[in-house]
Amino acid sequence: MAILLTILFLPLAGAFLLMLVNKKEAKVIQYTALAISLATFVISFSLMAHFDSNNPNFQFIVNIEWIKQFDAGFRIGVDGMSLLLVMLTAFIAPITILSSFSAIEKRQKEYYVMILILQFAMTGVFISLDIFLFYIFWEIILIPMYFIIGIWGGKDRLYATVKFFIFTVVGSLFMLVAIVWLGSYVGGTVLHNDAGFTTNFMVIQHALDNQPIPLDIQKWIFLAFALSFCIKVPLFPFHTWLPDAHTEAPTPGSVVLAAVLLKMGTYGLIRFNLDLFPQASFYYAPIISTLAVVGIVYGALVAMVQTDMKRLVAYSSVSHLGFVVLGIFSMTVEGIQGGIIQMVNHGLSTGMLFLLVGMIYERRHTRDIAEFGGIARVMPAFTVFFSIAMFASVGLPGLNGFVGEFLTLFGAFNSPFLNNWSYTIVATSGVIFAAVYLLWMFQRVMFGANTNPQNHALKDISKREWALLVPMVVFIVWIGVYPSTFMKVSENSTKALVNKLYEKKFGYKPYALPASTQQKANIKN
Amino acid sequence: MLETLRTIDMYDMIKFIPLIPLIGFLILGLTGKYIKKEAVIGTIGSLAVFIPFVLSIILFIDIVKQHITSPVIVPVYTWINTGQLSISISYQVDQLSILFSLIITGVGFLIHIYSIGYMHGDRSFSRFFAYLNLFIFMMLNLVLSSNFLLTFLGWEGVGLCSYLLIGFWYDQKFEGTRITWTGDAANKAFIVNRIGDFGFIIAMFLIFLTFNSLDYQTVKEAAAGGAFAYYNTGILTAITLLMFLGCTGKSAQIPLAVWLPDAMAGPTPVSALIHAATMVTAGIFLIARNSVLFALAPDTMMVVAIVGLATAFFAATIGLVQNDIKKVLAYSTVSQLGFMFIALGVGAFTAGVFHVMTHAFFKGLLFLGAGSVIHGMHHQQNIKMMGGLKKYMPVTYITFFVATLAISGIPFFSGFFSKDEILWSAFSKGHWIMWLIGATAAFFTAFYMFRLLKLTFHGEERFDPHHVHPHESPKTMTIPLIILAVLSALGGFLGIPYALGSWFSAHPNLLENFLDPVFEDAQKIISTATMKVSSGNEIHFQEYLLMLISTGIALSGIYLANKFYSDALWSVPRALAKNFRGTYNLLFKKYKLDEFYFATVVDPCIETSRSFLWKIFDVKYIDGLVNGLGRTSMGIGETVRKLQTGIVQNYAVIMTGGIILILFWIFISL
């Protein structure tokens, strides 16, 4: 339990610590922030080590009473699905901070405070077992992100940040309404507890298992949550904030946005929509899957015609996240597992692409593809790293992206819920387009002759940049070659969820789970 | 049954066959640029292929001795395991996998040695060998795999290496339709192949749905036994057609053949190894590996045969008029691959695989010979600017000549046996039209090959002797040529047709005997579906006759080429080109297939994406809607915008204060 609290609060404590440092001590601030995030990452390994992957339920639970009036508590814990995302967050944070050393030049103190608060809140989102707490973390994230884009962003940052804000706030307002309704429905109508209200996730989960919300209402509550999450993902057609936010954000902002923030949406879809509103999920699965598939192809097509490298990568996110959502709404173990591993994959490969684009931007102060050509000659190591990230993104077997893509497509193909091959068939064409847009960019930037005089003397990557990229490559290859290390973490949690969905829809549980772990009485009420 | 598959310790060795080139790749890839000596790099790279070659020989001998009838599966570890899906990295020892392994490592080793000479002095010498080793690793995974997904890993992996090696000299120009740099050609190869991969992936999903497994042996046994969950020929036809789509990509068949000629942008040893001897035969391997599935889908077999036939024919006609030495060979490769698909399509699986082998010898040799010429001619590739090279490059000339005889189908050279077996199979199954078109393609083959030989090595010297000093290549290059020449000349005797060899042995076709366990099931399915045509002697007579005819065809092709190009002015071909300008241009422009694809697929796709999806749908509709909403709904947008301008700091203070307040609240209540 202490581990989880440490992982959550260490970055926040770090943020407070940084506030005490004189803002002129830029180096001290940078290294303190890095040290804190690295410490968090190291500690997160012990979380992984103590996690019992046989047990599909929440572990490391902390449950502290808080606001009795509406039975809100400080309740946190992780299961297999959230653990991977907590690990991803802990891994990406030091990368983000280290990449900021060169990307962020003004107001360093405020910046690193923001980043650490961001890390705190992102971790909080993934481990909350209380929907009120979840909502608080969800909203806190807006603030540092708003400033990171708005202060340290590019020249159109104001437009981008307002757009980001509007989209997200609209989504979360609906979610808030749904949370309030849900709390009073479960606390009042179902359980008749003292407060007449509850925000305890596990209590809600248990209550709705036994007594689902009537379908006509469930659909609305589902939609309210789904809208908020789908905007975050972003699912087509709610995606237009993303290219602007990505393009205008400073490099570390884009990295953290792509690697972690978008995953909050997909995580929410699994944790809330599938788990709490299964009947509505069955009902809406075809629509959401259709949007996911459209997004896969649409994102790829639009990425193909971009002239700005960063915007291209941003649109590729729309395409990649489509695979995740398709996998999730296949509601099969393969699909959801593929979706989860694809969340991690996208964090790694797209995160790395943003880092690389940032590196070249720092050297040339432009990201216009037409400005480049023949970079491979002057930056060979950079080119190698770029090609690895690119092929990971393209879904080349042996690298991480393939595992996720294959499983999400496989899940969707075999899904009895979707029960239609056309989703997979159209989505698989995304595999072709992904090669098109990335390879075209790579060709125009790296290959050919180095004719632009401004590119003649570009320096290859520095030691610090090696330190950023090597860890990412390690995980890209690791997941590609031996994904079991990661997939077995979430396997049983996923199976438990899928069992539940099958039981509601078809009346049987397809997977046997280790007997000892079936529904440990974790629920306090 | 899977239970009966013994895991014999000795066969565990198969794991090392792909592992060693992988180690070679890692050593060269990570430390290559610190190794200054080319000899060291070349030795590491070549050994990483030679050792697996030796291991393959050992396994081969053992298989022959043991007469294994079912494959031995050697699992390494579980790769992807979730839900109902469990995919292993695991290899399969059987006749087909070991035969391919021998070809890949054997020819691969010779090409590695050759590359030491050819790439001498290149600034990226070690990178080249690293890529070659990686390629061998991937190719071995492709053929040794015991399941579809690991084959797919190899399949994509060889595509990656092909991409990396086509664009190896990334800052050099290359001419082609919408191609300016070698990198464009590399992209084209990868992307066109991806279209095929789309088919492969969907085929795998259907296979799992039908057979509940992606293991070759499980699928094969279930299909042969008719015991599948979901049986109907419709689904098998779909599976095999989608798989064949993948094959048309990798093995450059119509409609996806367009990438291979442009792949010649890569260094010539790459063209020999990847784009002639090994990778492009992956499609043939995939069909041979799944012969039972294809045998059960006669409609697909017909499609395979027709596509192969059309490709063999059309590619040969294009080859007639090309002037780039490598382009001629590239179209020739496309055409020869077409022949292999004809064989598969008519159910003559052994003949298809036989032609893979002989083609690896003679086409590998032709490319290496072309490389030697290019090397000696200071990177001149236009055969109209050559001529008379035989006196400068005797070894290259003689070996090239042997290969030319082999590909033209001159009796007792390797290509004669394999090509004749294909044509005979087509004829004997009742497809005499196929035979006729195939024989015509063979005539073209003989013609363009002797045209190539003639223009390159004979006649007057058309290069500028002041700038170009042709010379023979070093030993590292000529020795592989000689070895391949021997194989091209004699390799055919592994597959002597019964009609010719019955006097000395009851089973003269060694290859057919060897591969029998692999194709037995498929052959049974096919032979029950089609009736035996006629009795032994009558068939022999027909076979002799056809052999004579096709030899005559080859000879007339040679005669014609000789006659056309002996005249220093080339008056006959020039007159033909002039009188049939339209046809000539159509052939020269490769039937304008590239232009057709650009006009109908690529350009509309780009244009729609840019001017509609992005500029109108995204920017106008969605953003317009959101911006409109923002303005009207109590001016959220406006308010935030106002807060934005200049007072960000204040806002930050308020926000931070808010957070602290919330956190304070949390802490208080803890």
C-alpha cells in the first residue's frame, strides 16, 4: 500500500520541493525534477514485483474515508490493466523531464512544477477507485497541460490551448453529470445507504453487477462517460483538437500528451463503460467500433498529406488510437489485451517519434518536411533511431506495434459482440496507409541528397539524447519479441472483465480463472 | 497427429540456423563501424551464413537417412499468448523447410563472399553486411517457421531488409515512374508489399476462425482430414485467394508486380540474393507450405495458374526491349516467378519448388555476372553502351553464358529440366493453351537473354575506351560465379523426369522423392479430383515430343537474337521498333501499369485526403462546428480567450491556489 501512495505522492512532494528552490538555479531544478521522476520509476518496479498477476482484482488498495456526506473516499488501488498504465506513466515522466532540458528555456521552475503535478494527476487517474477522486484527478490534469501548451508552446499556442480546453471541458461536464447521477442511483436507489450516495468504485461495480441500470437510462449514462473519454482518446470525429495541441505543445508536452494523456480516455472506456454499463456497451459497440475504424483510415489518410512532421505524427495518433478503441469494443480478451498493450506501444513509439521530431526542431527551428532531405548522411544515429520508431509505428513484427495491432484486429475479427468481419477488414487497410505516410516522410527527410545548406552541419544526437532514446528502443524491442512480460500482468484482469461481459450477453463465462482469486471480498461497505 | 511429432534432440539444432545470422547482424550492426578492416567484417558476415549452411546440410542428410514422414516441431518459446490465442516461436524440420534453408544459406553464402569484392571501399561496408545477415535471419524464419505468424514475421522482416537494401545508397538518384531517389524505389517496394500483406493478415484470421490454430501442421492435418469446424469450400477459397494476394506482392506477380523492376536501385548483390534467388520466392514457399489448402480450393488454383501465366508472358515481352542490364534480368525474374506459379496452379508443387531452386542458381548467377559487368564498366548499366566484353572479362562471360543457356532451357542445363517439367505438367493436366502461352514466353526468354548476352559480351565495343577500362573482377567475385555456374549447369539432374530417367532408375526424380512426404496429401486430393489422362507409354511419347518442341523453341529464340544483333547496325530490330512504334513504346513503358495506378489510385487518394478530408472536413466542418459552439454557448471561447491575453500569470496563481486548496482538503481528510 505504501508503494502505491509513494508513487502517487512523490511527484507532488517533488513539485512542492521545487517551489522552494530559487528560480535562477535552473540546473538544480532540472536535476531535482529528474531525480524525483527517476526515483518514482524505480519504486514502480517494486509495485510490479509485488503485484500478483494471478489475481484479477484490485490490489494495493488504500481506502480512507473522506467526505461522509456523499460517501466519497480516498480510494486507490491497481489491477493488471491500470498497473501497466501506471508503469507507463512512471517510465515516460523521466523521459519527458530529460527531454525538457533542452526544449524548455524560459520559466523553468514553473515548468518543472507543472510537469510533476501532471505526473501526480496522471497516476491518480489510473489508480483511483473512487469516481469522485477520479474526476478530481481528471480535471487537475487540464491545468498543467493548459499551461504547458499555453506558455511554452509554439506560435499558435493560444488557439491550440483554448481548443484543447473547450473540447476537454465539454466532455468532462457531461461526465460530471453522469457521476452525480450514478452516485445517487447506486447509493440511494440500489443500496439505500446512509448518505444516499456513493462514489466508491468497487461498491458501484458490485451493485451494478447485481442490478444493472435500466437500459434506456444506462445508454445515456454510457454516452456521457463515453463522450468525455472519446474526446480524450481522441476518437473520430472528436479529434481535431489533437493536431493543434500536439503541433503547438513543446516537445515534452507532445510526448506526455501522446504517451499518457490520450490513454486516460481509452482506460476510462474499459474501466467505466465496459465494466459498469455492459448492456449499453453491447448496444453502442457497433457505432463506436465504426468510428474507431473510420478514425484508423481517416487519421492515416490525413497524416499522408501533412507537410509538418509533428502534425503528421499527431494525425497518426488518431489512426493508432482507433486500433485501441476497436480492440476494446471487440470485448474479447485478445482485443482488450491488444488494446492495452497498444496503449503502451503507442506511448513508446509515438512518444519516441515526437522526441525525434523535437530533436530536429531544436536544431533547425522548423518541422517543415520540405526543408529537409539527406539528413541520414549528417545524422546517422538519429536516422537509425527514427527508423526504429517508424517501423514500430508501422507495425512491423518483431517490434511492439505489431503485437497490439494484430491482437486488436484479431479480437475484432473473432468478436461475437461485433459479429461482423468488415470492421477488421477496413481497419487492416490502415496497415497499408501507416506504411505510406511514415515512409514518405522518412524518405523526404532522411534520404535523398543533403542539398539544403542549412542542413549540412547538423549535429548527430548528443549523449543526453541517446539516454532518452535507448530506453525506449529497449522496450520497443522487448514488447515486440517477448510481450508476455507485460501481457500476463493484465491477462487475468481482462479475462475477469470479459467473463462478465460474456455472462451478461451469452450466459456463460469462457475463461476459468485461478480459483483462489475469484472475487476476493475486497468490498467494504 | 501432434502427439506423434517427436522432438528429436538432434533437430534442436534447427534453432541455431536462424540464430547465428541474427548474432552476425547484432555484432555488425552494433560494432561494425568500429571495425576498420573490411576483411574482418566480410568474414563475420559470411561465417554467419556459412555455419547455418553446414547445419542445414547436416539436417538434410539426417532427414534423408531417417525418411521422416511428418515434420518435427522444435518450439523455442511462447511469443504471443492471450485469450484463446497462443503463438510460439517454433521451427519445423521437414523436407520443404530444409530444402529452402539450403538454398538460402548456400546461395546466400556465395553472395556474401561476392559482396566482399563488390562492396569493397564502400563507406557503409559494415552496414551492408549487417543488413544482409538480418535478411538471412528473417528469410530463415520465414521458411523454417512452424506457424503462419512466425512466417509472417519473416515475411515482413525480409520486406524490411529489402527496403533497407534497395535504399542502401540513399543519396543516389534512380530513374522510374515518379521515382527520383533510390529511397523512392524502396518505399514503393515496401508499400506495394503491404497491400499483399493485407491479404496475408486477413487470411490468417480466417484460418484461425476455421481451424482454431495457426500451426501449419495442425491446419494441414485438419484440412486433409476434412475435420474443420467451419468447413465449406467457400471459406477455403477465400483463405487461399487472400494468401495468394500476399504472394503476388512478395513474388511480384500481376497486379502487384510493379515494385520489382524498381527494386534494382539496390546494390547488385542485393538484387541477386533478395530480388532473384530468395525473397521473391517466398510466395511460392507459402503456397507449397499450404499445398493442402490450395488443393482443396480448385478455383484458387485456377487463379494462381492464370496469374502466373499472364505474368510469365507479359513480363517476358517487356524484357524484350529493355536496355538496362538489371532491368532485363528483373523482368526475367518476374517472368520466371510466373512460371513457378503456373506449376503451383496446376498442382505440380514439386515442379514449382524445383524451379525455385534452379532459378536461384542461374538467376543468382546472372545477377552476379551483371554485377561483375557493372563493376568492370564503372557503373555503366546500359547494354547499348557495352559490347565486346568477353575478351576483358572471360570468367564473367563464360559463367554468364552458362546461366543464359540454363534459363533459355537448353537441354541438360538446369533450367531445361525445371521449366520443361512445369510446361509438361500444364499440358498433361489438359491445359494445352497454358502450354502454348508458356512456351511462347519461353521463346521470348531465350530471345531476350541472348540479346542481352550478345549486346554485352559480343560485337563491337560501344563504350568510350578513354574513360572506361573494362576489367575482370577479383577472385572473391569470380569464384562464386564459377560455383554457381556449375550448379546452373548440373543442378537439373536432381529432377530428371521419369520419361528420361526410367532406364536407370525407378525413381529418377530425386527431388520429387525427397519432397513426397510434404506434398503427398495435396497430391492425393488433386489426383482424386482429376482423372488420370492416359497410360504410361503414350504419355512418354507426348513428353518426348514436347521436350523436342520446346528445345526447338529455345533454339529459335537464340537464333533470332543472334541474327538480329550480329549486324552491327541492328537494322532488323530497329526497323521493327520503328514500324511497330506503338507496341514498342507500350512494352518499353511496361504497359504503363505504373501510370495507371498513379492515375486511378494514388493521386485520387492523395487529392481527396488533402482537399476534402483535411481542408474541408476537419478544418471547415468539425472545427467550424466547435468554434461556432464555443462562441454561442455563453462565449466560453471568448471568455477563455480574454483570460488568455496577458494575464496568464494571474490565472496560474489562481489555478495553483485551487490545486493547493484541493490537496489541502485531501490531506486534512486523510
